[in-house]
Amino acid sequence: MLFVLAFIVLPAHAGNYESERFRIQYGAVNIGGENQVSSGGYNLSVSLGQNAAGEFQSNGYVVKAGFQYLHSIIPFRFTISNTNMNFGTIVPQVPATQQTVLTVSFGGAGAYQVTAQEETPLKTLAAVTIPDTACDNESDPCTETSSKPWRNAAAYGFGYNMSGEDIPPDFSDSGFYRPFPDLFSKESPETVMTSTNVGKNKQSTVTFKVNVSPIQAAGSYQSIVKFVATPSY
């Protein structure tokens, strides 16, 4: 058996990198690399890196130097299927629901998350509110971080259920709900989707639910619920 080692010496290059906002002087010394090597069955991105590879941190920045940490082929994308939830005329003790679908594509090396937060409870221009739900059992209520059953027509309020991919595990079935964290009350946004696994078009369904009492004041109620999707690499 003949075993041959072949060494090819490539020239080293250092470069300056500039834009309107920054200048990096002699940013890298590399011995080789190829953006893409391909054949009929694969695409391969190659880097031959610096002699001081690793992750370096200080206040305000993280540098992952030396080699590629991840060359993602799945761009990060987040969409919401319906951004206008119109419950129409709500009949007391007859719950009304609306749904929207959250879709995430993620190819990073870290994780992604989608958080939710309402600006205020549902309210009129005169500041009459529909309270956030406590679900069925007021002595053991659902919270912003823990869903509970909400099936009783005499349990009132506004809340949401999650179903689908990458959702919190406490949403065990379609009858479990949480109240949204409230920005007006300085409650922090809560995670409704998260995963470290890459994938395209991961989907979850948000079901918004409103149920009011017979003495709830008539009016046009509204709020804004913010969904924020954040990737990490």
C-alpha cells in the first residue's frame, strides 16, 4: 500500500476592511478557503483558519475567530399569518376565539425564541377593561408562565392557547390557556416558541379567546399584542 501525504503551501493574506462606520486593520491571516465546493450530491463550504481559533468576548462584542462556526443554508424568517384579530360582537358567557399562525425558519448554531406581550388588557377608549383570564380556578389560576384549563363559561377574561411546534410544554391540550404578560403593568414578555434545532417553516397556532360576563360594559375593546422573534448564532 502506498500512502502519500501532499502538502500545498498557499500564500497568507491580511487585509483591511472598511465601511462608513468602521475600519478593521489586518483583520485576518488565512491560509485558504473556498466558498463552495459542489458535486451532484452535496455543497460544501470550506475554511482553513487562523492559528488562534476560538471565541473571544468583552463588554459589547463577541468574536468567533479562526474557523466557521456555522454556515447556515436556512435564512432566519418569521411570519404571522393574520395580524388583525376581530372578534366581532361578543355575547356574554359565549366565548369567542380567533387564530393566527406563527411560522419560523431558523438555521443558526444557537437557538431562536418568539416572545409575546400585550401593551394593555383589552380596553375601550374610556379605559374600561376586560381583565386578563385567570382560567377556571381562581384559587389556582393560570399565570403568564403556566397554563391551566379554561373551559367554564362563567370564567371571564382574555387569554391565549398555543398548539404546534416548539411551544411551551404546559400547553398540553386545546383547553389550556394563559394570560398575556402586560407591558402596562411592567410584566416581561413571555416565550411562546423556542428551539435549538434548525428547520424550515416551523409552525405554531395562537388561539386568542375572550369571554365576558353579563354585566361587562358595552363598547369597542382593543389592545396590541407584540410577537418578537430573535435568533442567536
